Amino acid sequence: MPTTILSVENLSKRFGAEKIFSGVTFQIRERDRIGLVGVNGAGKSTLLRILAGLEQPDSGTLIAQHGLRLGYLAQEAAIDPGRTVLDAALEAMEDLRQLGQELERLAAAIADASGETLERLLAEYEQKSLRFEAAGGYDLEHRATQVLAGLGFEEVEFSRPAGQLSGGQRTRLALARALLADPDLLLLDEPTNHLDLRALTWLETFLRTWRGSFVVVSHDRYFLDQVTERTLELSFGHLEDYPGNYSRYLELRHERLARRLAEYEAQQEFIRKEEEFIRRYRAGQRAREARGRATRLARLERIERPREHETLRLQLTTGLRSGRIVLTTSELVIGYPASDGSEPVVLCRTPELIVERGGEQGILEAEEEQMIHAVIELGDRRLHEVMVPRPDIVALPASATIDEAVEVIVREGHSRIPVYEESIDEIVGILYAKDLLPILRDGAERPPLRSILRTPVFVPESMPIDDLLHELQRRKVHLAIVLDEYGGTAGLVTIEDLLEEIVGEIQDEYDTESPLIERVGADEAIVDGRISLDEVSDIFEVRLEDEETTTIGGLVQRRLGHIPQAGERVEIDGLRIEVLSVDRHRVRKLRIVKPPVAEDASPAASAKAS
């Protein structure tokens, strides 16, 4: 049976009058992989700080194995800003570095010793040398660089002062230090914050092979499923212990709650029957029996009703267009539970609320309405729907020269080019065209391409578009490499690709734009849906007008009453219009034909949809 390395007995903690938790009892054994879960504010970070010795409990005890070495990663990292990234990482292994220096001193002393002193020094040297070797002391710098690289640091960043790092980079550096310290028990508070997919995958692999024990707090349930084998839940001030990873914990928790609820309801039924018996017979011939039952009932240990955190569950589906009234509420109250268990805090009360479908003319043009719909739907769309697919990626091998890179940039017209090591699955950086300008201007010796690369951003193809838009904005980059489920390159996506999902196609000076109007004959043309009604009117000598839209694509969509599909036709003011192509919310291409007017034709305008 694995040895217990830390015992926790009846811990309790309060902040002022608010109880955070009480009666917390559990043990951590060798090679335990524990996930600590609970709602925000349950006390997870507080418990980790108590385990790390950084905070004291109000009551309870912690009994640690003699010589237990603890490592702790906080959500906010504190690192000496003057140290370089590599030095800060090596500092985590200071004990080993000091042991190495001690071995050097012993070696010098052995050279001058003899007799019993020599034997004693040799024995001491052998003992410490074995410990130094077992701990990887002869390979400290290599270990540090491997961990830093795994967490997303580039080699050129190793010499960068920690004070110049972003908040996310400092957190990754603190994580590297915690891993390199190689403690017996590692305490990790949200270690996946600021990690891209590749670094996250690396961390999962590292922790699965970790020879020590760890307790990790994370909101990433998929990460917890990959690395944990036991789950501790803090809920309503108490701790529950479950065998298994996060998914297994959810199953067991549901079963445990159902069982406790059944026990509670069975006891409540028993109490109800006993109280009914006591009420009925307390003054009759069976009064003595009733008093006995009342005594036993008073001594009965009551089962507390199982509690569940309230969650908001919305099932929103796209269905048929609603009637005039979209939503009706009655006595709607909005608020939140009080922390002390008293009456909920009420933010507002609405006796009756009715939401009707409709829109006031002139408030939103069709194009604006389309844009709003596009923004709302960003969260429902994934990157694989909009990315440049792998076969279409323009990339350079890392072995390419500066001149070869310039040639590709000029030929393809891209300002950012991915650079790969052996295959497109091994993207090592992004080449910015503007970084080449100083080199070309100075006419100096061409440096290796790798030396001027920017760090790539990796994202999963299942990421929602709006999440990536926020991520690119936060990181101040315009391009991300999209990875498939196996970590290979699935494609790339630019901020322009994402914006085009909102505003439509964006043309720049390098794009070859097809003509907006292509005349096929005197009375026929293929037109872009974005051209104005005035232009169409001039071409076909008609008068097209609409109060809510100014483009031919918007007019067709309004007359049909829905977003059209390719092949649909509509006749407007004598023009026969066929939809040739549609880009989700927008009509892209239309064929417009003005049929010859028969001599007896009525001049009345028509607007028939088919």
C-alpha cells in the first residue's frame, strides 16, 4: 500500500464571519494524482495555500512525512525581475547546484587527503555523488531548457529579463520553476492559464509521468481527465473524496447525491409516520408507547437534505420563426443567493414582461442587421469552418535563406509566413515581412531565418471564432496556427478571416478582385450582391428603390423574406434575378436579365418570387 506523505485532519477556515470550510480531512499518498474541484469561492486556493504552509488554518492539523519537499504554483507568480528566464528556471534547482559545488569542494579536499581522512571523504563523496546523479544534477541546464521549451519559451527568450515578460509568460515561468524543483508533493493552482494547445499537451504528458504526487486546481475538465486519478470536491464548506478523474467524479457524485436524497426522503417519511402516531395516540391507551416513540424520535440523528449548487441551464435551438409574441414572463425576479444563507439578494422584480417580434423601419438597414446576426453567431462557429486549410498554406522551411523568403513574400503577397522544421506539422515560428526590411536596408550579412522568427500562436480547430478573436486581440498578433486533435497542423487563420465573417470579404492591395459587374449581353449581367440599387437601375434603365436597403443583394433578400440559396429566383420591377452564390448571410453573385418588352406588355411593375 502506498505510503501516506501528508495527513490533513479536521481543517477549518473562516474569513471574518464567513465560514470557508470545516472538518476537512484527507490523506495524500505517494504518486497520488489529485484534482481539487469546486465552485468559485469554495476555498480551493485557500486550501492549497494551507497545504503549502503559506496560510494557517483556524483549527485542525497537518502531519507531513519527515523531509517532505513541497512545491507550490500560485495563480499570481512572483519572480525576481532582474533574473533572466533561464537563470530564474535554474534557481528552482538551487539545492542541486549547491550540492554540485559541495562535490567540487570534496574533490579538491580528496586530492590533498590521506589515511582515514581520505576514506571518510571518499565515502562522503560517493554518497553525495550518487544523490546528485539520481536527481539529474549533471544535466541541470538541459533539463531547464527542455521544460522552458515545452511550456512555449523560444531559445531567444532564455536570456530575456523576467521583468520584461508579460503576465502570462511570468505564470509559465513560475510553472517551469515548480516542475524543475522536483518536489515530493506539487501543488498547482490553475496551471493551464496562459498555455496554448501545444504547451498544454506537453504539460499533460509531463504530469502523467511525474514520479511524485500532485494536487491540481483547474477549470479545464479535459485537462483534469487526462492527468488525475482522484478528485476532491469542496462544496458548501465540506470536502468529499472520489476515486477517479473528473468524468468519473461526475458519475459518482450523481450516484452519491441520489443515494443520499433517497436516504433523506426515507427518513423524512419515517419521521412523518412517527409524528402522526405520536399525535394520534399521545392521550389514549397507547400514550406510553407514543411517549417512547417521541423520545426515540428526539434522539434520532437527522440526515441533512443533500444540497446542490444552482446552475443556469438554457437550451436554445434554432426553430421555425416565432409568432408575434416571442417571450412572456410573469413575476420575474432576478438576484443571487446571500453568502450567509439568509434571504436572496434581489436586483430587480418584473411583474410582467412581453417581448414581441418586429422591427421599426429605418432603424437598421439590411446590411447592419446581417452584421449583427454574424456577430451573434460567432460563438457557434468553429475555426475549422473559416481557416485556410493545410494544403493552401504558404510556408517556408527553416533552412530557407533570407533571399528565398523575400522571393516568396513578393510572389505570394503575404506579410506573415509560417516557418516549419521538417514538415508543415512542425511550425517553429512566423516570419514577418517587416522584420526583413532592416536587413535588406542595411545590406549586411544575411542572418539565419530562424533568428528573426516570431513565436507562433497555436489554437485547436474546435475553438469558437469569438474566443480566438479575443485571444488574438490579447496577444496583439494577427495570425494563429490551427491544430487538429492529434497536434498536427490543420490550417491557419488570420484576424482578417475572422473579421470577414462579420463584415464580408475584405480586399487589400494584393488581392485580385473580380469585377462587381460583368456584362454578358445587352440585357444580361452577372453582378456582385454589394452593388447599389442606383447602379443596377442605370445599367438596365429601370427605377429600383427600397426604404431599408441600398444594395441589390439586400433587396433580393428582403423580397424573398429569407436568406436565399443558390438557384432561387425573384422578379423585381421587370428584372429576372437569379441567385448564383451565397456566403452564409450575404448574397454574393446574381444573374440579372431584362427580358424584351412585348409591344402589348403592361408597364406595371411586378415583384413575383419563385
